[in-house]
Amino acid sequence: MSFHFTDPKQNNEPPFTFTGPNPADLEEQLQMINDLAHEILRLVADVRRQING
């Protein structure tokens, strides 16, 4: 899988695009990235609570 950045002002494309051999694999990888991002945000909130509490 690869991705590249584009200038959205030039052509209304998204700021980046993904390409890969199988769209189903791409969806799975994007879901994994989404899940990891949510876990990171949860952990950051936990650390903030520990620091402030």
C-alpha cells in the first residue's frame, strides 16, 4: 500500500489518497488506524487524569 499527498486547492481531491492491491485490505487497514487512534486518545485522557488528579 502507498499514499501520496496532494494540494487540495488545485483540484478538489482529498489531502491524501491511498492505493493498494485490494480495496478490502485498505478498509481493514483504515479501520485498524482508526481503532489505534481512539486507543491513543483514551490513553492520553487517562494520563491527563492521573496528572491532574
